Amino acid sequence: MTPEHLPTEQYEAQLAEKVVRLQTMMAPFAAPVPEVFRSPVSHYRMRAEFRLWHDGDDLY
């Protein structure tokens, strides 16, 4: 996949596969279902952010 050729017709399938992959990786930790924020199908930045933090004894 290059910036000149992004398979926009595969967006939904790729997003669904990523969600399943993340849920599978997080399953041993009893993680909640991830909240998914869709991007526009084209002209979006390819990046992700993942954070965990503590507030006292709480984990977010």
C-alpha cells in the first residue's frame, strides 16, 4: 500500500479485521469492547493512538 494507491474499496473490511485482531489480542485481559472511530474512506492520516493511565486505583 502506497500513498498513490490506497484501496479505498477495502476500507470496511480492513477496519473490521483490525477490530477483530485487537479484540483477540486483548481478550486475555478482559478488556471492554473497543470504541471505533471511523475515518473518511480517503484523505485521512494513517495513525492511531492508544493510552492507558491510572487515577489512584482506577485504570483507564
